[in-house]
Amino acid sequence: MTRKPFSPSRLSRGRRARPSGAPWSVLVFAAVALTLGGADSRSGAPVAPPAEEGAAGDTVSFVNDVLPIFQNRCAQCHGAVGEDGEVRTEVSLNLLEYERIMMGSEFGPVVEAGSAENSFLLEMIVEGNMPEEGDPVPEDEIEVIRAWIEAGAPNN
Ligand code: HEC
């Protein structure tokens, strides 16, 4: 057996219905896309996910991987209960609840599912603007958040 040792909780993403059929069809699509060279997202065709994204790319979980980072580094200002007993949500951004994250701040969305490039939240971290106080987010944690957003920011 060549099956990789997934943790059982991550298998739950299999419940998400996939529009295309067997995995090999994705590979064939990728191969054709590569052969055609110029064909990319601008053509309007869905771009097949890379077969191997390395590291956490294909299996990143919101609950297990992303949320703990927000809990450790962001919640004190975005979602956790402070000493006064009130939930602190700077700019109305709560990073402890999936729906609230996707809703964004009082200024608008901060995560664009599928596009790390257009996700303000990631930009703030990468440029060192967030967290506003404390240590900057280390590179490996940034990559986890990036991979999650690129994977469509699933609630998994
Ligand atoms: C010490 C408090 C504090 C911590 C910790 C903190 N933030 Fe913030 N955050 C703020 C404040 C205050 C603002 C609003 C002022 C500003 O934009 O500089 C803000 C604004 C933001 C915004 C901009 C929202 C918008 O639409 O303008 C994002 C995104 C954000 N934070 C994400 C994060 C993330 C992700 C983390 C953890 C890695 C984090 N913050 C940690 C205090 C904090």
C-alpha cells in the first residue's frame, strides 16, 4: 500500500463533493494544460490543483492548523475575552469563528478564498503589520495560512 498516513480528522474533507470524477482525470487535465502551455486561469477554464503541493498544501485544516495560530497570535485583540470580560474585536474583526473571519472587518473582507494574493489578512502578516504587538508570525505559520487560503479557505 502506498497510502500516506493521514490523520483521521483530515479525512473529513472527503465529504466535500468534488465536481470532477476520479483523481486521474485531474492529472490528465493538468497534463493537457501543461502541454498547451498558454492555457491558464485567464481562459476561464478551472485550473487543476497541483498533484503535489508539498508540505501542508493539500491537507491543511482550518480547525487543526489555522485556528490555533489565530488563537495564539491574534485572539487577544480579535475575538478573545479580555480581562474586563468583554470580547475584544479590533476593527470588528473576530478571528476565532470561521463565519466571522470570512465576514471580515468593519472595512470589508480580509480573506478571499482561493487567492492569498488578494487576502488582506495575509498581507498584513507578511508585511509585519499584524500582530500589532508581540512577535511576528514565523514563516512556517504564514505558509499554513497561505496554503489554507489557496485551498479555498475551507471550514474543515
Ligand atoms: C495587540 C492587538 C492586536 C493583535 C495581537 C493583532 N491585531 Fe490585528 N488589528 C489590531 C488593531 C488595533 C487593528 C486596527 C488598526 C490597524 O489597522 O492598524 C487591527 C487590524 C487588523 C486587520 C485589518 C482589518 C481591516 O480590514 O483593516 C487585519 C486583517 C488584522 N488586524 C489581522 C490580524 C491577525 C491575522 C493577527 C494575528 C496574526 C492580528 N491581527 C493580531 C490589533 C491587533
